[in-house]
Amino acid sequence: MKPSLGPDTISYDDFKGYLGMYEHYLPAKIEGLDQLRLEGVPGVLEMRRKDGDAFLEKTEVTALVEWKLKHGTYRPNLAKLVAENKSQEVRTTTTSAFKEYAADNSKFAKSITALSKLKGIGPATASLLLACYDPAKVPFFSDELFRYLHWSDAKSKGWDRKISYTMKEYKDLFEKLQVLRERLEKESGQVVKAIDIEKCAYALAKGVQQYHEHGGTDDSDDQVCLMKGPGGSPAFDEMGFELDYDFISTCHGPPRPLGKRAMAKLDKKREEGERKKKIMGGVKDQAITTAEAAWDDRVARDLGIAYHEVGMEEYEEWQKRGFHAEPGEFESPSQEEKDRLVRLVTGSALRKGSKHR
């Protein structure tokens, strides 16, 4: 993950972009459970709070645990343990825990401890129940959120960091989330909820996982663009050019056999390569692929356009304007020049308006 997307540096625009991608990465089979966790149960708790004391029914806790298992790592024994709780015990325990939190939300740890007295409910699941009571300030102790908020730690292993699910870890997560939430609110002037940061972290983690499954690597510019999605904020490469999401999204996934259209495109590229070679005065045995980068660079500089905007039409325009290459101009470039051309070529096809495809 790029350093600029870490919890200490992520901008509000990038945060909103990844938050908007949450539904994109959510498995379709749990959409109903997700609606229950994000809207249904919190809404019911709000109504109960207005009528008196808020509490959770056993069926609601069971449904939330099912969401947790299907949303993250599935642990079948956990569901069995939770099912052993008596309905009245669930009501009494959740009522007491929510009351304690309402009286002094700075002592959230006491409410987590109280909820953890139920069978099968540890700090992580208890945080889920309390997060439904106060989605604005209480974070769910999810794997993705914990690893994201601890990204810059010295012992961090990124998305593979081991988690012990202890109260100490949750307290640390809680404090780190408040720091990020307050910073984003101060920078944007907008309300940022704990649930929003949880969803953003989920999208970041799942986006990386999906990207790796398609052969991508960490910290690449196209990874950031792909994860932001079609409706996300613009992504730029290291040279400052905006990337083309539509094109990048077609480049990832299982390789497809070359069809007639692809073969025709390759033939056209070869034909254009020969025409460019003739315009630039390339010698007969000169390899087009190694020289074309230098040719494109010369055309771009003479026409005053970006490197990736150079296509066959630009070569013809360059020739019409009376430009020409000097004999031997592109032969035996220095290592410094080779390195510069490599930087120009790298990722040029991924930019918006690119003619290098």
C-alpha cells in the first residue's frame, strides 16, 4: 500500500474514494446481513434507547455473529457457542453494557468486558455489538481495521499482521481510530464516523487482495487507480499524469487468447512502426522497439506535447512541420539517456489519452 494511503497521511478525498468502494468488494451473498449490521440493528437500538433502555435480542446477536463470520474469517465453533446463550441473559447483559457506555463513553472498555461475559463473545465480537449501539464513535475490531491503523508500526507486516484479539489491542485500535477520525474531520469540515473508517479499511484490504490475485504488486500506481474504482478520485503516476481506470481495469484478470481483433491490432502496430522508422530515418537493421521510445520523445518535445500523447498522427504532423532527425541521432545513447527513456515509457500506456496501446 502506498505511504500516502496510510492512516497518518491519507487525504479526505482518498478516504472518501475508498469508502465509496466498500460495496464493490462486499460479497453479494451477505448483502442482506450487511444491511442488518449497518442499518437494521443500529436503527432498532436507537428506537429502544428513545423508549427506555437499549438492548439486543438473542436473534440479533446471532445474526451479527453470522455477519462477522461471513464478512471475515469463518469460525464455525463461535456460532455454536453464541447459540448456547439464553435469551434473557443476552437481554440483561446487553442492557447493562449499553447503560454503562451511555453513562460514560470514555469507559468503553468496561462495556466491552461486560459484553464478553456472554458465551462465544470475545473483545472483537463485543466491539461489534457496542459499535451497533454507537456507530459514530465505536469501531468494530475487524482484522482489516486493526491492520490498517497499525500500518506504520515497526513490527507491522501489513495485511498479514498477526492479531491476538486482546483488550489491550482493542484499546490501542480505539485510540488510533479517534486520532484519524478527528484529523479527517478537521481537514474536511465533514463528519467522519468510526463505521466509515472501518469500511474504508475493508475496501483497502480487499482491493489489495483482489489486485494480488490478478498478478499486481504493492505500491504500484495502477493498484491505487484500480482500488479507487470508476467513481473514485483521480489517480496519478509518479510523473504526475492522470491514470485511465477503464483501461487499467481491463488489464487485470485471467489472460485471454489473442483473437482476430487483437491480431489485427498487432499487425497495425507493426505497420506503423515501419512508417515511423522511415520518417525518423532509422537504419535498415535497427530494432523498432528499442528506438521508438527515443523517437516518441523527440516528437513530443518538438510538438510540445506529453510523451504518451504521441501516435502515428503526431509523427506525420512532426514531418509536415519540417522537423527531421540528424544522422545517427538515436544511435548509442548513454546509460543516463537510457534510464530517462525507461522512466518515460514505464506506465505510459496507463495514462488517460495515451496512444501507446
